[in-house]
Amino acid sequence: MAVRLNRSFSPADGCSLLNIKQEKARKLLRNLLQKNMLLSDGRGAERIRSYKLAQEVHVDSIHM
């Protein structure tokens, strides 16, 4: 998703792209954040509103 959008993205972007509910999107994004595949894109650490792809993640590693 992040590769396709080529910008920071929100849980709402995940909902519309993956056709899932917001709770599920937040859970998936949180999981990817814990695996260091995503980074918080903003000042907040407690309430993350947007994400970006970690620089260490390559398109090859996510099978695209």
C-alpha cells in the first residue's frame, strides 16, 4: 500500500484500499510498526495518525 501511494498514509487509506474496517486496519498497521516495517510519520508516538514505509524495507522483501 505504501509503495503504491508513494506518500504517508493513514488507517483510513488502509480501510479503503483493503476494504476492511478501521479497527482491523489499525491492528495491521500497529503490527507492521512493531516489526519495524513502518514508521510513524508525525510528531506523536502515543496516537499515530499517519505512517510511512521504513527505509530499510525494500519492495523485494514485501513480494511486489
